[in-house]
Amino acid sequence: MGQGAIPDSSGQKDRGAGMTGTTHAVDMRGIVKHFGGVKALQGVDFQVEAGEIHALLGGNGAGKSTILKVLNGVHVPDEGTIEICGTKIIAMSPEASRDAGVAMIFQEMSLIPTLSVAQNVYLTREAKTGAGLIDDRVAERKAKELFDMLEVDVDPRALVGDLGAGQKQLTEIVKAISQDARVLVLDEPSTALSVSDVERLFVFLRKLKSQGVAIIYVSHRMDEIARIADRATILRDGRHVITAPLSELPIDTMIEHIVGKRSKGLSDVARESAELGEALLELVNVSGAHKPQDISLTVHRGEVVGLAGLLGSGRSSLARVIAGIDPVASGEIRVAGTPVQINKPKDAIDARIALVPEARATQGIIGAHSVASNISMAVLDHLSNRSVMNTQAVRETADHQIKHLSIKTASRDHAVSTLSGGNQQKVVIGKWLAADPDILILDEPTAGIDIGSKSEIIRLVRDLAKSGKAVLMISSELSELLTACDRIVVMSEGRAAGTYPRHDLDDPNLPADDTMHQLQAAEQKLQFHIQEALKHQGHAHVHQ
Amino acid sequence: MSTSENLSSGTGIVARFGLANWRQNIIYIGFAVIFLIFALTLNDKGFLNPNNLLNIVRQTAMIAVMAIAMTFVLSAGEIDLSVGAVAGLASVTTAMAIDVGGLFFGVAAGLATGIAVGVFNGLLTTRIGIPSFLTTLAMMGIAKGVAMWVSDTSAVPIIEPAYSWLFGGGSIGIIPVLLIWMVVLGVIGHFVLKRTSFGRRVLATGGGETAARYSGIDTSSIKFRVLIVSSMAAALAGMLYAGRLQSGRFQLGEGDELSVIAAAVLGGTSLFGGYGTVIGTIVGALMIGLINNGLILMGLEFSQQLIARGGIIILAVALSQKRS
């Protein structure tokens, strides 16, 4: 990036002083953490040096966020030792972690939008006049010096609420640095940032690195990691897999380590070749206000189409646009060949489109209400006669879905919150199936449910397609998409980067009936396509 | 690319100091406009008579004193509905204590009443977690009930000229003591909110409680303290009422909570926390007094005054609301 030689700032105190090569900035050894019966971490070692950017990688459930929460003092480990900058931490707590110099950068979590940048940076450590009154002008001057020294372009007088996402994040990091943070933890820092903001962040991180700050960088974007990180640690299933310099970890090697050997379970779900009917859902150059951009896509009767991509790639935005929650900015949506105007959720429901949303607890169910009441929620008009509910019809509808989806509940009158995650998800699906939609959109239908229920949900998705519905499915777990879908669209930055028929992802060199290894190979291929898409999109923007 | 982004953030700043500031300052413009209208139309009825203007101050000083503290409560994202009833209770306890033990004992009893109520409100809100809306709503009834009970629902006379002069009745030359109370407390309130770390923590707590906690602010303690400040200000207002009327009565301050909250919100303090201005609050209180006075001079009946006052307040608050 042509900025390799960043001038040394003499104003900053020497954070590296007293540290020899044998002292790690972070030294975690043998960390074990169980949650009930779930082994989140099974003896993980994790070392980070001062003055390096260390990437932490792993798939969903690999233990990344758990080990960071241990480092941050939120979780107390069952076993293991933690040393920060040479000091052994005996009683771990958020305060102890902070006092030892660890700063976790939350997405805008520690900034107060109604205060200015300078006021936020020096919150609880305000500059005072001789009379003991706060002097914001001194704070603004100090903040300006600090921002100038770190070459960060943010106006200290601006209100934080008026800043863009990138500036907010830089402000948060500066705040941490001004509090003598020596270990910075950044969890998916680029998700909310534009390409130019990411560039600014990188320049800044390199500057901090040159001053001896240890930076832990968590991201799913391997192109970013390849550019910014010095070393990487990969976790899988709660275990340490490898720690190596980035030069020894090309992207496909990283993917191999992250995916590893697939545990059984999902590969059991038989993938069937779909018998396709007519096109039920057609999108022609559909764009939303910001995302998605220019999506053209067709889903046929009997087909499951998957949307793959990282957080913020526009998958859920696309789902919301189709379901009428977000407005369509341009383009055309056709249902069964007829163009439809979708301006509000009711329009989508009338066009027989149903969205099973991503956040089950807030958008999907009312936990305190009964199974029957939840299932009938979307079709109350049909189950009522002049606004008076036909309780008999409500019971029948509920019973039908409970049986159809084999929802495990003591009775239709039990509160949904008493059900397991998988069964709650079935209630949400049942709620929409009660409306008898032709087109079903599922956003992360397996989030937060156990592996057994997952394969049941996947099987259900296949059955729904077979019964003549068109299904659009979003999932961050590639193995699920690969098991459920006939076609997978890779999205990146709001655009469709590529469409891959499922059988194109098979490995012809492996026996077709070795589903486990086939799934593993396909997952690596798909992961590779997603990373490639990121790279291309990134370049396209930079050259604009 | 970076230029275009700088430009867009630049327009954001323009918008903030242009339009949004216009909204923030609507109270001052509104005050001036209403004053001008009354001056032109009601001059023959003595609106501009210095005595009438000082009367407006005398009538609004108690509202202003409570509203200064309410600015802190609202800025911290809380609310205190008990202020009116607490003022009534403090007027009664002060009057009774003066009767027993003289001036100092009376003042001590009044302030102790405020502290006791504040601690009660604060503990229920921060320790048990009952929203301050409910805590103080309940306290409104309790305080009024206690005041009625201990005074046997009758007025308690105060025969102590020094008290009456100091708390409400007196004046230095032409300047009423009530005006001095209002100005002194206003200046202190303004500096505490804008220039002390306590004030900054109050604004931070209301602006983003989670973020404030992550920054090491004990938000419970901040809420506890603003509720105590509010109850003490209410007690002081009750003492001022008592001094002005030379008696303590449970009805004093009744219904004031609405005027107090309206004064703060009119002044530009956010009902949702994070923004507050003591000067705006005082002007807001004066504006409510101004409107009351003008409507009386116009010869409107009480029923009509209520309607007109409500309408003007709604208009002013609607204009001063921040749009997100």
C-alpha cells in the first residue's frame, strides 16, 4: 500500500519497552471451556506478539468468539492459564482484562452518539480547568493532537452520531489507544465499512502495529487477512489447528484447515435431483435502496436456490426486498410470469410469498404465546368471520401444521418458548405454511439449533420443494446450502457474483456415494468461490 | 472517493448547525415572538407593566427550580413524576417543623423530606429495577397521601417573617428573592450539566447506557443521584410555595409535574435522554408563565386557558423535536 515506512512518532510513549522476545503480548495456554455439555474450547493455545497483526480464523462454532470472550474476561475458563504482556492474570474479569491492556473494539458499542468525538475519547477522564470544571477545548486539542499523530482524519468536535461507520470505528480504536491498550481485538471490523474506509483502517492498524500494539483481527474475509495479517491462528471445533505466518498459508490452505473433516450428520441428508416446474419467482435486475444491487434470479417450482456469502453481502437485504419489508428501488419481480408490485409485506403475502426471517426470537415468534396462536398469526383473517376468531379453525390449522412438520410439543396450547430451538423454528415455518405460499424464503433457518434438528429442517426444506414450492434459502453454513440446494448463488457486496449448479461443485475424482468427502470437497470449492468474489468486488471498487 | 465522503460529512455538519440548530433554538425564537405579540396586543391591559413582568417570574420560579433538576433526570434517560406532590409534602413538613422548632429546623425538615423521597425513588429504580416512570408515579400518590394525613388536609400557617422573606415572599429593592433563587440555581445547574464530570456522565448515561457502562460509568449511581437531585429541588420548590403563601398545604404544586416536564422539553431537553440544556429549560418555564399570564390578561376563562396552553405547548414541542 506504499505506506510501509511510517515515521516513528516520538510523542507516543514506548509501549514495547521492557518486552523481550520471550514475552508474548497474549499468552493463553490449555484453555478449556464447557457450556453445559457443549465443549466450546478443548485445550486451546493462543499466543500473540507485540507489534504483530494476528488473524484468528475458523468456521461457525470453531470457538473464535469463545476464546475472545475468555481473553476479554467475559467467560471464565474451566482450565488453562492467561498471561497478558508478561503479567499472569489469576482472577479473570472484564476489569482485570482491561487493566492488563486488552481492548475489544465493539461495533460502536462504547461510543455515545449524543456526545462529540473528543468528549467520547476522554469520557470519565475529562480535562479540567483549575476550578475543576470540564474544559472541552483542551480535550478537543488533545484529541486533535492524538488523531493527527495517528494520522486519523476525524473532527474531534463532530457529534459521534453524525459520523460514518468507518470514522466511528477509528474513534473507538483511538479511544482504546488513549487508554493505553496494548492488545487490540477487532471482531469483523470491516463488515460495516466501505472499501475506502477499510483502506483507512488498514493504514491505521499498520501504524499501531509499528508502535508495538498487538492486534488480533477476526474476519471471514481471507483476502483482507492475506493483506493485513502477519500470522494466523486457525481453530476448528474448539481445538487449535495451526498457527503460521501468512506467507505459509495461501487461501486454499486456509480453507482446508478451516473446513477440515466434516463431522457426520449433514452429509446423511440425501440430496435429490429436483424435478423442476415452471418459473415461480423471477427477479429482473432488482435493486434495493443500498443492497441488493442488480439481482437477476429465477426460482422454479420444486427448486431450492441457496444464497451464499458473508455477513453484509446483501443476502438478507434481498430477502427483505422480495418480502416487501424493504422497498424495491428498481427492477421487476415476477411471480408465475406476472409482474407484481411489492410495496409492503401484505403485497408479498398476497403474491403468495412468505419470508421466514433470520432473527427467530424477535421477528419470528411470540414466545409467551401458544403454539396454536403463533401458527395462526399470519392467517387470522382467513380463520375469522367478521373479525371474530373461529377457534375451531385455529385449532385445526395448528394441529395440521404440528402433524405435517412433526413439531414436538406437549400440546398446541403450550407456550412456544418451552419448545426446543428446532421446534420453535418449525413453528415459524408452520406459521407461513399455514398461509399456503408458493414461494418460501428462509433466512438462516438453522441458526442456533442443534445438529440433529438441523438435518431435520434441511429435509423439511427438500420436502417443501418436492411438494411444489419454490424455495430461496440463506445460510452461513455452506454444508447446509450444499445439502439443501439445487443451485447456489454467491453474493458479495450486494451483487450476485456467480451462480453454481450443485452438481458442478461435486468432485468427479471422488466416488459419488462418498457423500461425506463429496460434501467436504464441495464446501472447499464454494468457500473458494466466495473468497474469489470478494477479491474481484474489492478491486472493482478500488478502480472506480 | 475520499473527497466525496468528506463533502458528504461536511453537509452533515452544515445540516447540524443550520436546520437542527434552528430547531434547538426554537424556544428562544418562540419566547421572543410570543412576548412581542402579547406586548403589542395586551399593552393596554398592563402586560408590559414591570410589576406584571415580575409577577410572571414569581409565578414560574418554582416550576423553573423543579425543571432545572428535571433537565438532569431527563438527560439521564429517566423521568420524575412525583415532583408536584413532593413539593406539596415538603411545604407541609416545613411549615409543621417551623411551628415546632423554628426556621432552621423547618428548612432542615423540608430538605430531609426531599432526600428521603429521592432515596426511595432512587433505590426502587436502580436496585429493584422498577422503571422510574412507575416508581415516581406511585410516589406521587404516596407523597400526596402523607401530606394530607399529617396536615389533616388543612393549611399549616407559617408565622416566621424571616422564612417568608427568604423563601418566596421577599424582595431586594425591586428584585424578588424568587428571581434570585431561579438565577442562582440556574447558573449552578448549567455549569454542573455542561462543565462537570457528573454532568457529562449524566448525558452519557442517557445518550447510550450500554456504551456508558462499557466506558466505566456507574450508570445506576448516576440515575440514583439525579433522582435525589430532583426530589430535593421539588422539596425546595415546596418550601418556596410555603414561604410565598405563608403556609404549607398539600395542594401546593399539584399538577406541576406536567408544567415542569413541558418546560424542560420546550427548552430542548430530550425526553429520551442524551441532550439537555438548563438555560433552555428556564426559558421554557418562563414561556409557560408568559402564556399563562397573557391568557389571563386576555380575559379567557380558565377552561379556555387550559385548552390554549395545551395547544401552544404541543405546537412548540412539535417544532423543537429532533428528527432522526
